Amino acid sequence: MEDFKVIDDYLCVKLPEEIDHHKSAYISENADRLILAEQVSNVVFDFEDTRFMDSSGIGVIMGRYRKISCFGGKVFAIHADRQIKRILTMSGLTRIIESKRRKKMIEIKPQEVCEKTGKGFMKNEMSMEFDAISNNESFARVAVAAFVTHLNPTLEELSDIKTAVSEAVTNAILHGYENVYGYGRHGEVRPVCCKIRDGKVYLRCRIENGVLYIEVEDKGVGMENVDKAMEPMYTSKPELERSGMGFSFMEAFMDELEVESTPLVGTIVRMKKKLKCGDWVKMPEGE
């Protein structure tokens, strides 16, 4: 549960367990209100309870930094675990914020790596569709995490997968459907393209030979220039404080990324990741 406290010249923001597009607007709006009302110069983001953050969280920090740095203020990040610190480093935020690590995490060692031949491994598939609303971002990443659990992924692999899925689903909702069934910066419903598309996000996953394949599809407005959209720091919605790091995170956290998009038809994001799986994943000999 997020919490906001003003102590002397510092605004302390206790961040929630998960930070995605759905939560980021609320955090930003409340932080800005207190920065203005209390005239604070510094903001402290406390990640003690946070276990997941995608590029929406980067936008929250960057936005607050821009507001207070012009008059000498600073932004601090405390109690960040390994994955959060990794995301902060990838985004370049460690150059502008002071960060302290909470404590050394206990890493779970992966079980025996699958046989090099890949013979005898189980195959599994799942697919789902859901409304293009921001509430479903967390549902999508939890569903994929549950789907790969039987492969006994490492904590880092699981975090990578959840982050990539969250970015892809957020793009589908925010850019594919212009957030028409979700909530904008101030809660408004956006009418763009809702008359011509069904407002659904399609998620398909497949595991084969220890490799996870993910597809996230929307039937929204599509993109005219995919290469431009995939450039780091590029965003078509700067008014929503998007960091423009979505595709960069997908590329960094997954082994392969492919984006196919056609204007007024939709977009398909395909991702692939090789997992370290235990011996118990293998099918019995002779089956």
C-alpha cells in the first residue's frame, strides 16, 4: 500500500508491492500535490515493499526529478532489491538519484540444466483474452508467471518475464487502443478507435524444450514506424510521463523480440526466453 509522508524538507513515498501503469498515475498525482502544497525540495522513494516495477515506475521517478531538480532538489531511492536496482540502472536513473540497497538477497540456485539435446521435454500451451483496461496488466503478468512455475524458473527469470509481459500488455492498452477502456491521466475515457476495434488483448504462451514463447496481440490502431517506436526513450505519449523504455526492457529481459504492426489492423509482440529447468520437467523415458 502506497503511503505519503512529509518529514522536514523531504517527501517520503512508500511505494506499493507492484508499480505499473495502473498505479503510476495515482502515485505521481499525489506526490505532485504534496510537493506543491508542502514546498518540499527532496523526494525519497521507498521500495521496501516493492516486488515488481516496469517502465511506468521510471516515468514516476523521472517526472518528480524534473519538478524538483530545477530548484536544487534531489531524488533518493532506498530499500531497492536486486531487480529494482537492475531496472534503475538500465534506465540510467542511477546517474541522477542516490540509491541504497536494502540488504543482500538470498539467491535461489537453479536446478540441473536441461539436457543439451532437449529430448523428452514436455510441451504446454495456453491462451487468453481480456479487456484492454489497465487493471488487467497485473493479471496478465501473474498468469504468465503461474504458467511457467512448473519449470522452476529462478527469481531473476521470473522477474524478467513479468516485466516484459507487463510492458507488452501496457503498450497494447495504452497505445494500441489509446486506453479507451482504461483510464487516462485524469480518469477520462478516450474515444479514439473504440468504434472500430473490440478492445481486447490476446495473450498466448507456449513452452517447448525449455523455451518460453509469448505473444501479445491487440487489434488497435497499429504503428506506422515500428523501428521508431522501438528506439530507447521514444514515446508517443509524453503527456502521460511514459519513459519510452518499454521495448528496451522487453529486449533486455527476453532473449528475442519481434514486433509486427499494421496501421488500423493491430500489433503483435513476440518474445522468446530460454529457461533453466530442473530434471523433473522431463517426461519419463519411453513416453
